[in-house]
Amino acid sequence: MDRIYCVIPERCIACGKCELACAFAHGSEGQPAATRIHIHRRGPDLGTPVVCLQCDDPSCLAACPVGALTWNARTAAIEVSRETCIRCRMCVAACPFGNMTWDDSRHEVAKCDLCGGDPRCVPFCPTKALDYVPADRAAILPDAAVPGAQR
Amino acid sequence: MPTLTIDGRTVHADHGTFLLAACRKAGIEVPTLCEHPAVEPYGGCRLCVVDVTRPEWDGWSKMVVACLFPVEDGIVVDTRSERVMETRKVVLDLLLARCPETPLIRDLAAAHGIVATSFVRNPVPTDCILCGLCTRVCDTMGMSAISSVDRGAGREIAPPFRAPPPACVGCLACAEICPTGFIQFESGTRKRRIWEKDFDMLRCPRCGRSHITAAQADFFAGRGGVPRSYFEICDHCKRADLAATATRLAGEPATPARQG
Amino acid sequence: MRIESLKQFDTAVAAAREARSAKGREVWVCCGTGCLANGSKAVADAFGAQIESAGLATTLGLYHKSTGCHGFCERGPLVVIQPEGLLYTKVGVGDVPEILTKTVGKGEVIPRLLYKDPATKLAVAKYDDIPFYKHQIRVSMRNIGRVDPADLDDALAHGAYAGLARALSAMTPEQVIAEIEVSGLRGRGGAGFATARKWKACRKAHGDRKFVLCNGDEGDPGAFKDRSIMEGDPHSVIEGMTLGGYAIGAHEGYLYVRDEYPLAVVNLQKALADARDRGLLGANILGSGFDFDLRISRGGGAFVCGESSALMRSIEGRTGEPRAKYVHASDKGLFDLPTNLNNVETWADVGAIIANGGAWFAGWGTKKSKGTKAFSLVGKVKNTGLIELPMGTTLRHIIYDIGGGILKDRPFKAVQTGGPSGGCLPADKLDLPVDYEILADNGSMMGSGGMIVMDDRTCMVDVAKYFLKFLSEESCGKCVPCREGLKQMLHIFEDLCTGRGKPGDIERIERLGRGMQLGSLCELGKSAANPVMSTLRYFRAEYESHIDHKACPAGMCRDLTAYEIVSEPCTGCHQCVKVCPTEAIAGKARQKHVIDPARCISCGSCFDVCPEDCIRFIPKSLSVPEAASAPARVSFGNPSPAPARSGGTGGGACPR
């Protein structure tokens, strides 16, 4: 776990490129519904990115009855095992922040898994509202209290 | 780390795992029907039979099911010996007789060279292969609402007394795990119906979206020691709340936000 | 009065023996299930009432008791008069006064109640002279028929708990296991696994809490030895299990009794209560510091629960389904704890072995199968019942010397051993000694000791079908090869027996049988094909006849067989008409009789009773309505009675 995913909401201009990049990265040919990052739009170019916080004590993992959610030690992301998941959607209901979604078209749950250590949204964000920074640098970023930068 | 030989390849298996995992680790595919990572192994379909021997056994070997046989250091495994393949064929031939119209079984049988069953075709074809995945996942979920009933050729999966199961919370895990789609259900925003039992969906008080049933929420709330309300707000609305919190903490003015 | 030391035990046994010998004159009435079904309770009550009202205890020193099964079940109700050792058979309530006045009072034997040896036709008065009993060596059944199962003192007087007393006072657990090892005792439930080895594995297993279990599920059709032991000498089982607990370090156990044995449950419950009261069970047994207790768990009516892992699940309250046994029960069994399961007969042997020494038991038997074995001898044999003999006894000795030969002196055809998991052995195997490996090598198995004798009026294809039907109803249904395989195998056999057999059926049967043997989860499925495979091995011609000629050589498959009366020898004696269930035989007295094929259901009853041998059976496909008046043609497979001990295979020849 040498990098940390950071969100700096003030920089978000609600362009939506991260959503598209995420959807493409997870193989859905750009269907926006497949995105695991959601921009909560407040105006024409004002938005707040909402994405999985990769909690230390994940509610989703606790709620899963079959152990389909596991913590990846290298990327520090919580991942869903497609083979083990039984689609009961308890995790969707359990996440306090709504970051576990149900993708009806592909009939599976979806969450941010940091793309296995190379988050695809980051290079597409024009304002660096999303970044994947080395752990030591994250601590000196301005808004340390911002959710998403807690590690 | 136990070291074994599978189909001539040396495999370093993880201690305490079953032979099937070791085969997969070595990239060797062994057919299964009743195995699923979400539930305990069952050993019912018998497709994953393999031949196990040791050098000191002088050629004698035993047939075991890989899903339940614990890895042992020094064993020599053949996943495609003649009698293994023959047994798999008999199993698939029998299943094809029972489920002649089930695509999963037809495909698997065809992959083993069986296009039509040599036995008496089931006069009332069914899609249920009695793999027990549904009952096992229901046990794992904690409800144990359905089980196998009767024995022998009359064995079926059913709720107690074939009535709408009292313990069922409508989580659909059984239907989702069923490999043949035998378990039917209807699910919409307001209602869900499975095993002839009707459920109210747990609808978000703000936007009306739903993902789970109210009964499911009650059951897991009770188990997790949280109030039912914990599950009520839907993910969309929860994301909106998170966004609002983030915005507030960042010192931005709160503006009515579009549901994102 | 609780026994709290070895000394007190010896005193109690001496007192019990003295009380026994004071009862010099006794009438023993068999109250095992078989005799009870024939009304022996009323006989026992009548003896009790009449002895009391006439004050015979005082005047003649006469007592009576109810005992367990003597084994000669077909001849019950059985009554034994001691000290003479007289055996009376088929005793009714009406015979009681006569027995009391004549036999007990005046020492006169009542001829009509005596057993008549079918070979010599002579009556045999003494129990010990009757061949059925004379040849037996009873170890597990040592006290059955001698003790009142509800009387612990009676059991003590006959040696009960002597082994336990010896072990708890003078042996370590390891020494107990060693004694069992010397005895060569192997599991008497069917698998024949070396008992000492199983006990050692369980002793070695990690954990403080262990179980001993008794498999009293006895599901094989025709097997009733375990029932007789549990009913007739429950203390032998309790003692054995306590010894087993001591040996492996278990302090608790269950007696799993099939639901269909209510008398066994009642008698075991009484015995457990009595043993606890006396300090022979429970805390600090015989003052040794060893605690051990037992509970009864009743089955729910499933043959599959005789399988050890299914049995354990049943005790746990779950559905009786076997599990893969790559992890042995000695490590993880009942409630996932180390468990040792043995059969009723095995447990009953243990006490005697510890009391008398392992070498004593190993003095009987063959090189690999030591000791004695109980058998349920049933079927077409003259003396049916329960017997115990040394291993190594030949099948011929059992069937002819003890069994008295085939009923009606018909030719012997086969003996089925080992229940639904076993096989059929033909006449040329009659000299095989009963031994685990020898029976298995010849395509059968020891099983729990069921022996079904078959004569020439048995269709071997039908025998295989019978066992398939039984197993298909008892299969738990968890695994594909057994559940679906039995169903499909039964389809093929139903076709064979109704004239729809096709070329290639034998190959299909063999392929399916092999698949079931290799693929099934438990022994029920794995051995389900055994009756089929063994009948194919020794009676292939019968299968071929069913397929190629749509004919049943034994004349038993009704759809394939037609019966006809050959006019010439018919004397019109009318015997056949009396037994025909469909009034299909026409004919006036002393005139030639004729069978109407339209009404005949081919049951063969007429064939069985005809004294003139003039009824024949032919393949239905060959029968024509005018058969009655046609000259007798050569009909195939028509066996005729042969003298006893024929050793020939009798009928079954395929016509050409």
C-alpha cells in the first residue's frame, strides 16, 4: 500500500470524464451506469465526486454472508469476487455512503476497486480533483480532513 | 506447503485446502456442478472425481472427489484417467436423462461426448440437478428456509411442507446461485415473489428505489445489531448525503443538488 | 445396592449365582420379537399365573422367566424346561397346563411339542441335541435365551460385566486394546474393519471429549441378529461400549436403535437404568474412578442411517445423509469430535473377549477372520433362524447341517449373503468357508450376516431387481450415481422381467454398475450394484434368456411364463384348483384338469402343490391356447424335485 487515492472536491468541475473512464475501464463500453465513481452535480460546473472510501472497517465486508468482499493488501482496496458473490445485495444496503451499487444490466454489484492499483479515472481528471499519490505526500495535501484522503 | 503431482505437474498446494483448489492453482480444469466458492463443498455431483495414488501403493489408486479431498504431501493425481472419464460420462449420461432440456447439462454432456442419454428419459423433464447449492447458500445466509425433502428418486428441493417458507426473507441468493435457473422469482421496485411467498421491497423513503426486501433488512439488522433504518436509505440518496457532507466540510455553500 | 469395588462385584456375582442355582427348576419362555408375534406373551403370562396359583414355586421349586430370542424363530413360541434342557416348539396357551402337570410334575415328555428333525423325521427332545443348536458356538449371543433381559442379577450370574470388572481393576486402556487386537475381532456390521485399529486411532485423536457409538440400525432385509442381541442381552452391549469408552478415553456414547425395534429400545432402557442403579454405569463405575454413560437415539426409518456418517448426522438431529469420509470419524465424527462406531454384535463380543482373553476368541475362525459370527439364516431352508458359528464354517455346513437343507428338498440354487450390498453364490461355492476376504473375492460379502437361501424356484434376475428396488427407496439421493443410477438400473430390470429386454442390456447394466461403484458417495451406492454383478457373474445365462428369448428359466417372472398341465400324468386330484387364486383351472374330480391361459396369472401356486408333477411352465411367447390337449413337449427349465444335498444348480438351463 504505497499510494493513496485522494479526492479534492473543490477542484471538481463536474465534467464527468472520470465517470466515463471508469465505465470504460470496467468493460461496459461506456454505459454510464457502470461507473463506480459518481459526480454529485450542484451546478453547470460544480460537483462533488463520490467514490468508495475503502473503509478501514468496511460495512460492506461485514454484511457479506459469504466472504465475497476482501481487502487487497497491495492496493488497499476492498474488492468483490465475482465468482463468490451470490447477488444478495446486502452490501448495497449496508454501505453507509452508497458506494456499493447494483448494476442491473450486468446483474452484479459494483464498487471501486482502484482498478487493481492503477485507477483509470485519475489521468482523465483535468483538474486533479482525483489523484493517486504516494502515501507520504498525501499527508501534506491541503484538506487532510476531506473524506477520501483519510489514509 | 504440501507438494503433490497433478497430471504430471508438480504443484505446491496451500496447506489445509482441497484438491480442487490445487488443480485450479495448477491451471488444470476439473468439471464441477455442485461446487461454488460461496458455500461449503458438498460432494454430490461426483463430476470432480479424480484418481489418487502414491508411489508406494504399487499402482493401486482410489477415486476421490477433488472438492472434498484434503491435499496431502506426496500424492499423485490423475484428473483424466480412463475410469475417471468413464465415471464422469456415466454421471452426465444420468443427469441428461433427468434433465434432458437443461442447456447447462446438455452442453456439459456434449463436451464429454454425450449427445443423447442412453437411459430412460425423464418423462417430466426438470431443470433441477439437485446440486444442493440453493439449500447450502440459504444455510450460509442464515435462514435455512429451504431444504431437500424426501429421499432417493423422489428427492426435491422445497420449503417445509411445500408451503411458503416462514424463514425466507426473499434475498434471492438461492435463485442467483442456481446454475440452471430452476428457481423462479419475480422482482420489482415494490414487490418480490419467490417460493410462492410475497415480499415488500424496502423502498427508500426519499426516492422510492429498492434493492432488498424489508424482511431481508429486518433479518440482517437483527443479526448485525443495527436498527432496520440503517438499510433504508438507498445508495443514490446515501451518495447525495456523502456529497453534501464533503461539500460542507470543504466549506462550500450548500446548494440544492441534483440526485446524482 | 451399588457396587463400588471389585470385591463388592465378586460378592454380587456370587450372590446372583447362588440365587440362580436355588432356582433349580425353571420354565423359560422366549419373548423375543419373533415368538412374541406368535403369541408367546400369553404363554409366559399363563405360566406365571398358573405357577403362582398352584403354588408351584413352593411345592416344586418351579420358577419361570421370559428370555430373549433362541434363534429358532420359525418354531416359536419356544419354551425350554430346565434342568432337563427340553425344548418345546410352537407352544400355545392351551399347552401350559399339560406342560406343568406332565413334564414338570411327572417328567413326561409331550411328543407333539417336540422339534422333529426334517432329515431323520425323528423328534429331538433336548435343546443341545438339536442340530440347529448343537453346532453353534455362541459368543455374542452367549446369554440370549438364557437370561431374562430385564433382570440384571440373572445377567450377572451368567457372566455379565466380568470383562468390565477385570479391565477396570487390572488393565490399562492400552492393554484392553491389545487384548482386542489379539482376538482379531473385526467389525461385525459388514465392513469387517479391524476393531483394535479403529480403537487405537480414536484413542490417539486429539481432544478431551470423545464418543462411542453403537450401530443398531440393522437395515438389511432378513437380518435380525442385532435386534435379538439388543432385546435378549442388552447388558452385553452396555458392557462392551463401556469397555470401548475406557479403551479410547470416551465418557459418553449413544446407542442408535432403528425406530422399528421398539422392544429393543424398551429392554435397553431398562438395562441402562438397572446398570446405573448398581454402579455399573454412570459416575465412578465399580469404584474405579471411570465415568461413562450412554443414551439411546432412535432412528427415523431410513436404511441409509446405518451408514456411519449418516448415523452420526441423524444423532445430531440432521437429515441422515452420508458425507465424504476422507477425514475419519476417529478424528472428526459426531459433532465433529473423535468418535468410534461399532456394530451391536461387535460390542457384544467385546465383554466376552476381555473376560476370557483375546486368544480364546482367536481360537476360532480362519487366518484373517477370527472368532464367531452371527447369521440370520432365512429363505428356502428348513430351519430358519438365528445362529452363531465360528468363522470358517462352510456354507454347506450352515445350510444343510444346521439349516436342515432346502425346503421341500428342492434343488439348491444360490445363497445370498451380505444383504443389499452382497452377492449370490451358486452351488459350486457351497464349500467356501465363511470369511471376509473369501466371500468378497467370490463376488459377495459377509455383510452383517444375513443369509438368504434360494432354491430353483428363484429367478436371479428378479432377486437382483428386488435389491435394486429396496435400495432405490432407501438411497438418500444426495449423489447422482446412486440416486439416478438406481432409478435407471431398475428401469432396465423392469424391462428384463416383462419381456422388454434388448440386446446390449447386459453391457448397459455393467457400465452403469461400474459407474455406480466408482462414483457413489457412500457404500450404499458403491455396493448397490453388487447383487446385480454377482448374479451376472454366476447366472449370466438367465439374463440372456430373459433378453434373447423373453423367457424366465425359473418360471417366476409372471409376464414371461405360462403354466400348463400335462394331461397324461394328471389324476384330477384337484389340489391345484384349491390353491389357484383366479379359478383358472377347470376340471372335475378325477378327470384331467386344464389351465385357462386367459385367467392364469402365472403365480405358480399350482406347480408348487401338484403331487403328480404334471404341471410345467414354458415361456409365455411359446404358449398357445391349444396347449392342454397337445402332447407334452419338451419344456425348458422345468426342474423336478431332487434328493437333499443335491449340490446341483437345478433348473435354469437355457433352451435351444
